[in-house]
Amino acid sequence: MDYMTAQQAAEKWNISDRRVRVLCKEGKIYGAIKEGKSYKIPASAMKAADERHKHISYYDNQRALKWGNEVVANIVK
């Protein structure tokens, strides 16, 4: 099986090598193994999905238009 370094994976996936090492440490890159201080990543490994971003729903983008204490309408940003 062919392996690549974290630096090579970072260039291939267009992310930093630090991010690749964090993904390996968290076990999100299938088949990555730690050898000494570095990771060996299978050449066929896929980039892990980025789960750092919060999912924004339709309802998070709404505001209420009020007249006094009464809601007159909902406004979508």
C-alpha cells in the first residue's frame, strides 16, 4: 500500500498540514497510522468532512417585525 505524509496530504487536499495532523489524531482519516512522530496516510484516503462550521437553518435567519407587543410579520434576512 502506498502512503503519503501529512504535508503531501495537505497539498493534495488544499488544507494546512496541521489540520491534516489534527484529523489523523481524531481518527477522521481512515487508515492513517502514526509512526514515531509523523503520520502515514494511505494515498487513496479521502479528505474528511469539515465539521467545524455550524449548520444554519432557515429559522436562524428570521426576525420579527413588531408593532407594540404584537408580531406583525416575519422578515427573512
